[in-house]
Amino acid sequence: MLCKQEDRQTLGNLKKTFELITFNMFNLNPMFMDSKKRILATLAGFVTLFLLGWLLYGMLLMDFFAANAGTATGVMRSDTEMVWWALVLGNVMQAYLLVYIFSKWTTITNFVEGLKAGIVIGLILGFAINLSMYGTMNTMNLTAVLVDPLVGAVMQGLTGGVIGMVLGRK
């Protein structure tokens, strides 16, 4: 049996309503679904984090953190013992956290806004993690526990800036 024009129109409206509800319920609105941009932002963030980690922790502050280690021994891996896949994946996940926050919960699309948000996120996470670790482990003294979040804020801030810039590209 052929549908009347009105029935087809009603079905069309129902389909549109269903799509809007499902897209909005799962935050899948096609307007915001630029997965290529999110992937590029995650990769750019990963590279930024990885290089900053090497520069700050591996070169500039290596002696500072060695001098401010806790009494726990054998906790640091040598360069030859590094588990590289875990380090890379950890950096990718950190970068994606910022990408997710910037693209899903806010609309950060430039370097300055990304920098500011990254600094705040870096400080909050840095102090939360370091103070919790200080309360339960003996891997750093209090000086290192208080400095490490500042280093993390620099890293997350610059990474956030790069991510914001990539997300804002047309």
C-alpha cells in the first residue's frame, strides 16, 4: 500500500527527530565530529609532550629529580630498560585527554586558550597525583613533589596550546 504524502512527511520528521536525539544523547552531533582534526591534534599533542618530557625530565631537570628522590631504590629505569610502548601510549592518552576536553566540553580553538586550559589541567592533575603518591610512596621528597606539578603545568600548557591551535585550523 502506498503511503500518503502526509505519512511520508511524518516519517521523515520522525527520522530527523530520532537522529537529533541519538546524536545529541551520545554527543555525536555531526557538526562536532571532525575526527581527522582530533587525530591530528592528538598526534601533535603527543609529539609536543614527548619532546618536552625528554627536554625537561631527561635533560634539564634530571639532576634535580635525582637529588630529590625519596629513599625507595630501584624505581627508575635506565634508558636501556625503558618500556617505550608504555611511555608512548601514556603520552598519547595525555594528549587525547586534552583533545577530548577541548573539543567535547569546551570550544578551545587557539593557542592562548589551549595554553591557559592546559596549565590549569596540568596543575590540578600534577598536584593531585604527586600529593597522593607522596602520601603513599617514598619515591620523591616534598621539594620534588611540589616542583613536579609546575613542570607538568608547563608541559600540559604548551601541549594544550598546540592542540588548541590544531583544533582551530580550518
